[in-house]
Amino acid sequence: MLSRNPFARPFPERPFGRSVLIGHGRTGLFVFIALLFLFPVGLALAYGLLTFLVAVGYHFITERLGVHRTGRNWTLFRWTLDQAVLLLLVSLSCFLLYNATRDWAVMNLQVLLYITVPTVLVGLLPIVVSGIALQLRAEGENQRVAGQMQLASLSSPATPGAGEAIYARQLDHTLVEVHYRDGRKKSMEEEDVSGLVRCHPEFLVNPEFISSVSADAQGLRVRVPGAPQAIPVTPPYYRAI
């Protein structure tokens, strides 16, 4: 059951990758186009490129430091805080660039606060609105898929045998820990596992034994016999399931 508070619900996952680079690239392009009305082309391009580099660097470095933008704890609230920090860093970087073009003539703490604080506070409003819209759209799409999968599982229920593999958890790039209905666990190569399909970067599941399906903005959560908790299914793997 999803919380009524959108800030407490899971937000679409944002691990560092191609989609993140494209998203920050669009932001940098927007900054470039907007500043063309205020600055020469070269300076506007510098601001756009700086915005892109700061955003990508922030995302990459914080992820390496242990900031996980995945899982049930990655909520709209945490995403909003993440964007507030990013806005602050971009504002600081652009302030330094502006000073560099003015021979550091306005390097003043009061000026810095006048720029960064309103930028973060005002900038968060459209970010939160767009975040809620993104979250609701993802939830709606995933709930439709969950309903279709639930109907399919009810129409053809299966009873797992004691020796059948139910799900597996990824241990490293090639090795998985397979869980069986009788409680056994076995580490083996992923390519040697039969009956299981990839449903998440960290999980494989036997789709024949899915007993229930729920959804949130990150994807689906499926229940199978023997699993202590729901197994996540992310959108790239919907077709396989």
C-alpha cells in the first residue's frame, strides 16, 4: 500500500548512466539557450557547459561515495533534497565563473547569498511540481502493468515443486545465489540456471510462481514462495516477465 504522502513514496530510480547524462545535457542546453538573451554566445555556452559538468560530477561522485538513488528509500523527499544540493552547487559554480569574467570584483559573501538562496528556493518549486508529476505518471503506468500481470498469474496458477528454483540474487557479475522451494540455496553461474529470468539488476525470478504483484514509481514488486520480501521488477525487464 502506497503512502498518501507523495514525499514518502518511492521515486523513479536514478542510477548513474546514459539517461542521467542525457537529462543533465538537456538542462545544460536549456541554460545555454536561456542565457543567449543576456550574454554573448561564448559566455552562454560556458554557463551551459559548466552546469552540465557540475551536475554530472555531483551525481557520479556522490554515487561513488555511497549515495544510492535506487530502492525503496529513494523517495520524492530525498530526490528533492538531492536537487536542492545540486542547485546550490550549480549556483556557486556560476557565481565563480561570473566573478572570473569580472576580475573577481564581486567576490562577496552577501552577493553570493543574494544569488544562491533565492535560486535554490525559487528553483525548487518547479522541480517539486515536475517531480510529483513524474512520480504519478510512473505509478500509473506501473500499476497498469501490475494489473495485467496479476490477471495472468490468477488465470494460470502454478504450484512449485520442492526442487524447483524460485528466485536468485546476484552475487557478482556472473555468479548468483539460487533459492529453491525447499529452502536450499546454491551459488552457481547465471547461465546455468534454468527457469529464472532477469527482473532487476540484482534479482532473477521464476515468473511461473508469481503469486501477487504490486507497483510503485520504481516498477513492480512481485511475491514468490520462499522469498522473505517482495522482489523488485524494473521497467527494462517487464517484457521478460
